[in-house]
Amino acid sequence: MADLSTVRAVLLAGGEGRRMGPLGTGRLKPLVPYGGTCRLIDFSLANARASGLAEVLLLSQYEERLLMDDLHRTWNTGPGFRVRFGPYDAAYAGPELPAALPPRTWPPERGTADALIRKAEYVFTEGTRDVLVLHADHVYRYDYGPLVAAHRASGAALTVAYQRIDMRWVHLFGMVRFDGGGRLTEFTEKPENPTSDLVFAAFCVFDAAVLRRYLTELDGTDWQHDISRDVIPAMLAAGEHIRGHEVNGHWEDIGTVERYHRAHLALAAGPRAPLPVGRMPRTVRPQVGRRWVADAPGVRASVVPSDLVNAGLVRDSVLFPGVRVGAGARVRRSVVLPGAVIPPGADIDGAVVLEDGRVQHVAEGVSA
């Protein structure tokens, strides 16, 4: 196994969730509830901890105080793993939330690469050999150890995780191609006319010195401040050794409410679900049990919590803890967020029910 003590894991979590509609309104996208058990950001953190990483550096900007407070309460509660906050680390040294934070002394980040530059002193720390870049809105369970080991064995400047997907969705991602020896030959962000069914799975490992050199060279130029649109293409154009590492198993990018809804319908498939509920991180009311139920009074083929109060019928849905379903109500093909109350007699189909009971219907046939 790779020695992960010299790996700096950074978690990019700057999303506002505007494309999620009401589901993302007033809430950070990384904290969108998922799967009846957790939030989107918890997947990358759970993967990092399970892989043996001792810490992850959070790189955020939008409502960062809210995000840091939440992650400190959720993840920094025991030994062996910690979420770091860079310039704010000292304020979160103890178990209590800080009364105030030190003022920002750096300009706003305009993209994922900017996030690395502005906090370079916390990213490129002494002894850091590799930088593992993660994102906060991807659903997957994965051991990063073999990725790092393969990266080091190859001597590559960068190793990108990739996955083969249905060709019709490639235009939503970074398309990649490799030669017969496994070296990257093409990287195109959101291509209009895809020619490959391989996509960048949005996590990768850089040689730290190489990454810092490219960030330094790009900073101040006319660029988009982005890892996928600037850093990787610049490295590829310069002939750097870039390799791919295939991701086997379920991996999902949750970019819109339609994809969020579709992913939950797959979870409700039970034994056929791409990621069973038992493999999910458990950060939302972790003391409450939850399971997939095939057929029980009032429940058919759904993920439900042990504290569900149900006087209606739930079918092909995912429910979070604290949900109450009123007498005669029907909930079908839907996601019901923590603590939501479904009124008696309600008929909800193909929707996301928010915590306050508002219903966000999801358009049929939307592919974005």
C-alpha cells in the first residue's frame, strides 16, 4: 500500500447549488441531504478516512463559516481523522465552535485552481509529495490508496480517475482519451460532440511540485482559474506524463435536481441499487437506523428510517429520519428530506419534499 502520510488531500467545496432549484436554495450544495443517510460532501470525507488519510484540507469560499461549523461538528469529534480549515484552523482547535473568525486577507477565489493558489501555504506543506484533489458533490465509495500507489509507480506528473459511461451523458463531463500505454492524449471539458465514452471522475492525484509550478505559471495570465479547463490542458499540451486510473463501481456526479432525483430512484431498487444504503456514510441523525424495505405495511420498495411515522403508503422512494406521512397520503418515486411532514390525503409523485414540507416536482425525461 502507498504511504499516505506524504499525501495532501484537498476537498474543493465551493458550490452554491443554484442549479438544484428549491432544493439548493438557502443551502450549500455540499450539504444537500443524500440517500436517507448523509450529505453530498460526506462521501469524499468518508472515502478519505476509510482510505487511511489522517486529514483533509477544506477549500471553500461560499458561506464558508456555515460549512466549517458543520464539518467541525460532524467530522472533528474523535481521534484519527480531521477536516482542516487552513487559515481558520487555530479557531477550530478545540471542540467548541469559535465565537469569531480571523478576517480574510486574500482575494476571492474565481475557480478551483484559484482555491489551491490562495491557500498554497496550507496545500504545499513541508513533506508533501502528492496532492489528492477531491470534490464535494460526487456520490461514490472508493479507496484512494491504490490510486496513489499506481500514480507513484508510474512516475506520472498527474493521474486522473476516469470511468466509462453511457455516451449520451459525456457532454456533461470532462471527456478523456488514452493511448495504448495508458497515457492521457485528450482532455476536453464538456464537449459538444463527444468522441469517447470515458470521462474524468473529478478526483486525481498530482505530483505536488509539478502542480505548484503550473499554478504559478498560470496565475496572472488570461485564464479561467480552473483545474479542468486550465491546469490539466496546460500539462497535457506541455507533454507531461499523465495517466488514467479506472474507477470501477458506482460513481455519480450530482449536478442538478433531475440527476439527484434519478439517483434516488436507483437507490430505491434495493438489491439492484448501485450503492446499497449500508455502504452510505451515516451523518444525518446517525443514531436512527434505516434500511431498504421490499414489502411491509404501508411501505413498498423504499429506503426508510426506523423512526418513520407512516399512516399512508410509501412506494419506490427514499425517506430521511424524522419523516411523518399522514393518513391516506401516498408518496411515490420521491425523496423526502429530514423531518418533513406529508399531510393526510396528499398524493406526491416524482418529487423532492423539502424539510418544511414544500414539494419540488421533478420534470420527467430531463437529462441534464
